[in-house]
Amino acid sequence: MKLIIKTFILTIMFMLGACASPTEPPVPTETPIPPSPTADLGIGPFLTVSKAGDLYLKSPYGVAINQAGEIYISDAGNSRVLKFDLSGTLLAAWDKKGSANGEFNSMGFGGLAVDSSGNVFVVDNGNHRIQKFDGDGNFVTAWGTEGTEDGQFVRAIGIAVDKDGNVYITDDGNPFVQKFDNDGNFLMKWGGLGSTTGKFKHATGIAVDENGNVFVADYENKNVQKFSADGSFVTTWDIRNADGKKGTPEGIAVDAQGQVYVSDYDLGQIQAFTNDGELLWSWTDKDRNDGYFSRPTGLALDGKGMIVIVNQSGGGWEIFKLP
């Protein structure tokens, strides 16, 4: 009887300790990776697309979903933007290569984003600019030139739009996050080259939550950083596999509840975190019985429980059900 009472007391003490709130935002750099959260994430994709009509995708990178559920893919290796419905049917191709308005030189990478009005913003890094289109592909405006001054780009990569329509850009050759209004007018920037908090070496994916917090994936520093709406550093964390090996964050997305989803380019996994970096679940190649992640890059959420994942090396994109 005494042993039972002692065990009960120790159990209560452990539970109270586990429920204690940390005094600082968590940085789960060595948290063990839990298994996949549901069987749904192990049965394979609902849809896999590796070509548009008779044309195969080459090094696709970015992805965005509009409010109608239409999917835009930056087929960066072919310097074009492709538009699909949720069944994978190709709806449109904006595929003129060049430097004129509405033409692209994507250099094999670069993201895109969609605002609440359906406008599509495309990273056209070979032309050192951002282009804005309406949802049907009609050119609206463009901004940017080559350089490191405000409003200029060297190798722009990631792009995100907040709920007010402001546009955020990452650039691994000009290591700042730059913020613009919806028409491309420069507003502010933060960052700079380095490995300390608030700095970047190879910033890639970027996302903004409903509260204006900005999340940036850094390929070379191998971390995710969270900033407030004014660019102030909040917290940082990395991603690891079940063996503790540090991964390489590439793409990033945030859902309406503020959960953060990150693609791991090198280890081939997708991880979900709380808004402050506490690991929720991890989904790796080993959890799939139908195939594998191959250099996953862009992520997009449809707000209805589905996630679109782009595989750069696999040359395609997939739709899965979230837990």
C-alpha cells in the first residue's frame, strides 16, 4: 500500500512539473521526434502531379492557393507559372521566358504568393524583380532592379503576403527581409548577414500569420526565426530527425491557428510546430508507403485541411490531408 501511495505522489509531481509554463519561448533544438500523428499521413497523397498536360515540370519550387482552391506552381526550371484546380487539371500556363512584362527568368528557384484579392506575386529572380498579376495571369505591375539597396534584389527566393496585402521577400544574395506594400512600394527591411539571432545567411521560405508575425527559414543557418510585425526578433528553432540530425528548412507555411509547417530539403520530411517553435509532429519518408519526399520546397494550405507540397527533385507536387 505504501508503495502505491508513493508511486501516486511521484506521478502527481511529474504531471505538475510537465505542466509548468516556461519563462521564455521554447527552442526545441533536441526534442525527440514523435511518430506521424494519424494514419492518413501514411497512406500516400490524394493527388500527385508531375506534368502539366504533356509538359513535365522541371525543378518546381513555390506554391500558393487562392480562395477558390486553385493552385499556382512556380515551375522554376521552365521559367513559368502553372495554374491547376484541386483535381490536378491544368487551367493556365504563363510560360513566356524573357525580361518583358509578364515574362520570366526563374533560374530554377523562386516562390510565389497570392493575396486575399486573388492577385499573384511571382519571384522573377533572374530579372531581379517581383511581378504582380491578377488571378487570370494579366500583368499588373513589377518592381525591383539588381543591387543591394532598398527595393533591389540579388537572388530573391521566398515571398509571402500578409492579411493587409503587404509583400515580404527573402534574398540569399542580399540577406534581408524586405517589406513592400501591395503595389511594390518599399516599406522597411531587417536582417543582414550573419548567424546570430535576427541575421540570415541563406533565407528561403517566408510566411506571415494572422497576427503579423513573420517566419523565415534559413537554409544555411539551418534554423527558423520568428519576428514580430515590426521586424523585431522573437525566437528561433531548428528541425531534426528522430536520430537528432539537424535538417535543412526550405519552405514554410502558417495556418489560421498559427501552426507553422516547415519542409526539410535535405532530410526529406515535413514538420509542424506551434507558433513559438514547439514540435507537434514530424512526417518523414519512412512514414510513406507510396513513395518519398524528394527535396521538398514550397508548402501551401487550403484552409480546409489539405496541404500541397512541392518536390523540387521529384519534379512535381502532391496534395495530402492534414491530421
